[in-house]
Amino acid sequence: MVVTAVDIYKKLPQTNCGRCGSPSCFVFATRVALRQEVIEKCVSLSGDELKELNALVSEIKTLTTGTGSNAYAQAAEEIKNRIKDIDFKESANGLGAEHLKEDDKEYLHLAFLNHNYRVSKTGDVVGDDGKPPSAWARIFLIIYINAGGKGSLKNEWISFGDLPNTFAKQKSFKDNSENVLIKNFAGKKEELREACSLLGGADAATEFKSDLAYKFSVLPKIPFLLLFWDENKEEEFPARVKILMDKTVLNFIDIESLVFLAERLAKELCEAKGIMVNTV
Ligand code: SF4
């Protein structure tokens, strides 16, 4: 398997602390992959982690030569070949996708948030509206297809911390997604409601007791449930956010990519309301 920036990113602490001089762990991973940075600049790594990452970096053979100004576009290009050997026909059902064959070319047709995309075996992605998705959406479509998930959803919502083997990533998950939403939407319930609608969230207020409840079909077998309780200044209650997922989620995505997916969803919600979050 060709090692890419995404593989380096998954081994980083994913805290986005910025102490390496990059605005996020993802940008740092891309710079390392491009040999614009050295892995030792991440101050949070132990000796063993550094050793493991150095071994990974040394396996990077094909370096792309772009400017590196857009870390997501760079990484999307790097991982697109990863699905070329996957049997699309066999995988489609497990992924909740449709298998298409046209002019001897195969595609998987599947939804990402509120858009439908067609993914070719060469990792090229185009929307039903003829437009390409954002680079980060391309990354997740490839990661999702490559994971080759199977099985049905349990329709049982659980928190990230309830998933097995997530202890080391719980702080990153909270800081990069739930806390980002608290910081930007506390006292702004209606703005968050609008952002959820803009991203295709389905209002689930009748099912839950929170101030806001929205379900997102992020990928066909990866739904997220966003619960929001707004602050009450008089009673000194701070705002709270929970992002829940189906109990089966790890059948369809790895833990590190799940942290990244929740982080991106939080940023997209902020950006839908014109709020720029200071990681790339
Ligand atoms: S790569 Fe390391 S130093 Fe840089 S933001 Fe991530 S955790 Fe912090």
C-alpha cells in the first residue's frame, strides 16, 4: 500500500495544538509527506511514536509536487489510487452504495452528506450535478470505500467514548468537534439550526429532549446525531453538544478517521454560517 499524508495524520495525536507551527495535525502530516517538514517538529510524540512515524515517512515513495497550499486537495490526490483493486460489485451492498457500469467503466454511486456522487475505480469523484466534491469529501469517500464495511446498522446511538479502544482519542474528538460547536454556537441556537439544515440534517427534535437534535447521513452507513443544549446564563448552565453515532460505526470507518470526520462536520457547520475555524 502506498503510504500517504492520511496515514501519517492517523498516527499523530490529532489535537491540533499548533505547537509544530502548522495550523492542524492534518496540514502538518501533508507537509511531512511533501518533505516540507520533519516529523520531529510534532512535540507531542513519544520516542516510540517518533520511531514508528519515521519508518512510515521513509516508505513514502511518490511525492506529489503541488504547492501544498491546500492540504486536503494534496491528500485527496495521494489516496485516490487506493480503491483501484476493490471489487465494486461485491462491495456496493455492504457500503450502502449502488454499483454502476457504463462503457466498460465501473462506479460506486453513494451519498455524502446531502449530495450524491459517482466514484470511479481510479478514485475520481463527480457529483450528480456534474460538480466535483470538496477535497475533504473526496478523502472520506475513498476512506469509506477502502474500509469495505459490511452489515446493517443497529439503530442504537452511542457516544464516541462508548466505542472500544477510543480512550486515547476521546479528548481530540471532544476538542475538535463538540467543543468547536460549543465555542461557536453557544447562545446561537437558531444559527446552528440553520447550519444543520444547510448541511442536509434532518430535524429529530420530536425524538430527543435536547434544545436541538439533527440527524446527518454523513455516509450511507455512517449516520451522526447532533444534540445541542444551549447555554442558560441566568442559571449559569453552559452550552453542551453531543455527537452520537450508530453502535456499528467501527464496521465502516477506523477510529482516527472517525475523529477527523466529526472534526470536519463541525467545521462545515461553522462555515455554513460564515464562521471560519482556525484550522485548515
Ligand atoms: S502535529 Fe503535533 S504539534 Fe502539530 S498540531 Fe498536531 S499534535 Fe500539535
